[in-house]
Amino acid sequence: TRGRTKVIRGPSCRFTVLILGLDFILAKAVHSTSSYGPPSVVMAIKRASEWRKLPMTLSELCIDTTLRCGQSFRWREINDEWTCALHGRILSLKQDPQHLHYRVTWPEPPQATLTPPSANGVGLRGQDDTEELLCRYFSLSLDLGALYEQWSSADANFRKRAPEFTGVRILSQDSWEALVCFICSSNNNISRISQMIHKLCKHYGPFIGHVGDETLHDFPSPDSLTGKQVESHLRELGFGYRAKYIAETARVVAQEKPPLWLESLRNPEHQGLQSWSGPKSPKSTYKEAHEALLSLTGVGPKVADCVCLMGLGWGESVPVDTHVWQIAQRDYKFGKTKSKTFNKAMYDAVGDHFRGIWGQYAGWAHSVLFTADLREFSDRKVKKEDIQAVETQTSVIDDMAAAGRRKRSATVKTEVTNEAKVEDTKDGVLLQVDRVSKKRRTRRRP
């Protein structure tokens, strides 16, 4: 069909749409008169590239696991493809046993901009650097098979669980995106965090395009989250107390910290997605980066460790939440204590314990066991010993029930359960475990 131009006007925006049959629609954000909400856009057309592929076995990278295990919250599975608006482009991925397949769709050159603070990063106009982006994003320079062998030889528990969870890599994400996403992770779950981040990008991030009925936005910059009404609007969107943390942290990063402050905290041996060539601080160590992040509103030790690991390239960082604490107690007999609170000293001790076992990339090994413990992947971890344990437990419960039925007098059964609650704050209380006693009176009828 012949191209034609159509202008669509709205109360606060103006769209110019060039219609060229089935071509892919992309866009860039331009001036909007609203104080918050989705920006006005100028639409442009661009065909998606052909599918390309990188040699990649599932043992070196499994995107179906890596993109679902609570590292990134913007990848969407659409028609058996993983899709995300990443650094100014739409990136689609799929995988077979021997290759990682990828397809990229760029905006037209006049519209092509990157999401700040990545102005000096990959994705320059006129260059298709997507292969380089993928290599950095998935840290493909690391030999994951060799790391699995190292962890398996040092740890019998890892050796037992790892075969069902091969190919789990730590993503090298934009440090600002990682910071905001993990601020949202406090007292939350993967599904709800993903919904919140989707709303954040939809209302504040630059619109990139559509895949089917899905609207894709890149991640918003710190500047875009500094408006006076941002906090109240985020509360309306369901962010709760996290709205204040996000708005305040955006203000500090955008207006008080020097440019590329977050990137200055990066592991100097791990380039990440940025091509930053600023001076390296002599104190650019994991501990220094962790302490610097703790100065931000809403960032406690666990959030700081998540950002260090997945946003700043510090492989030894071990975020400790309820899952990891339970793993440490259950599988490593760690912290046999009757204390009701999991304090800062205990938090550090768990991380140091795992660093002592797994070494420089302890955070990577921890993520494999974290993934294995998620309900999302429960279908992979049903083993014979698990079934036997359930059968034994059921038998004991049945025996107790039978004994109770033989008693004619009233009995009171007390059930003691541990309810874990994450409190990722800076006041020293990170994880509070409350012992709750529930009394239930039962009487056998004569």
C-alpha cells in the first residue's frame, strides 16, 4: 500500500502517524503539558530486523529461568518470545538447545534516543550494537559451566540442586533501573513487583512501541521522577510507602549527586552496559559501594546487595531475604538461635558464610539456590526424597489424629509457626521472625 500521513489530536498531545501497511510502529517521547503521566509521542515506522543467533547452550544461559527468577521485572513472554524495551530499542529473544535467537527493532534515526542515564552507553545512532548489548547484559564473557563445577566441588548442597537449574546467569542491568526495582521489592513478590514496574514505565518512561497488543516503554530516568506530584501519583498506582522512597531517591540522584554517581560505584572489573570512562575511585570496592547505597532513602542492606549484584557487577554480593535465610538454616544449619530478630550482624554473617564457600561469584551461586527455592519453579524440584519426606510427615499426622480420637476428654492443641516478615530498613531490623502460638480446642463427642 502507499504511505499516507494522518494527524491525530488529543487534549494534551499530538500524534503524527505514517501508515505503511504492516510495518512496526515505534515512537519517541516529546513535550507534554501534563505534570505527570504518559508523555506525548511522535510516531514513526520501522521494520523489525531479521532473526539472528548466537551460539549458546542451555547450560550457559537459560533465558526461561534467568528472566523469571526475580532479577529483572520488565521482560514479557509474548507468543513464546521474551520481549523488552531495552536501551532505546525493542529486543525479542527466543532459544533452542544450541542458540540464542534475537531480533531488534529500532526507532528511526531522528527519534532514536537512549533512556538517561545511559547517554554514553551502548546503542549509538546508526549502529546496531545489539550483539554487544546481549553479551554485556548476560555477562557472556564468564564461563558459567566452569563456575558451576567450582561451586559443585565446594558444596554438596549446590551439587545436588544445580542439575535442575543450569544456565542461571546474573543480569548486568542499568544501575538506576536496578535501584528502583529493588526498592519496590521490599515486602513484595515477583508478580506484584513486575506489575508495579510496568505501571512506572507506562506512566513515566519513553514510549518505544508495540508488540501485538502490548505497549512497551523504556525505563524512566531519575529526572522524570522528580516532579512534585510523583509521590502522590505513585500512591494512586498502588506503590504504597515505596512511592516516597522512589520520589526521594530520584530527587537525590538527579539533583544532589554528581553525574553518573551510580556508575562510579561499579565494579571496575565489570563494565556493565555503560561505556563510562570517568575516573575510578580508589575506594570502588564492594563494601564501599554497599555503604554508599545505604545513604539513599528506602535502601537497606538487602536492597543495596541486590543493586550491587545485578546493577553494579559485584559478584560477591549476597542479598539475604527470607528465602536465603531459610536456605541457610535448612540446608547449611546456619544460625541455630532462638532470637526473634535477624539483625545486621546476622545478615553479614550469612553473606560471609556463603562467600567463604563459593568465593568471588558467591552472589551468582546464591541466585541458583534462590531460584531453586521459588514456587515458580516447583515443578523442577520434586524428587524422591521430597516425596518420602511428605509421606513420613503425613503418616505422623495421621497417627497423631488417631491418638486424639481415642481421647474422650477435651484437649487443647497448640500450633507454633514461624511467620517471616521482611523489614528491609536501615534501623538494623532486616528480618523479623515472629513465633505465633495458635490454640485450638477440640472435644470428642460422647
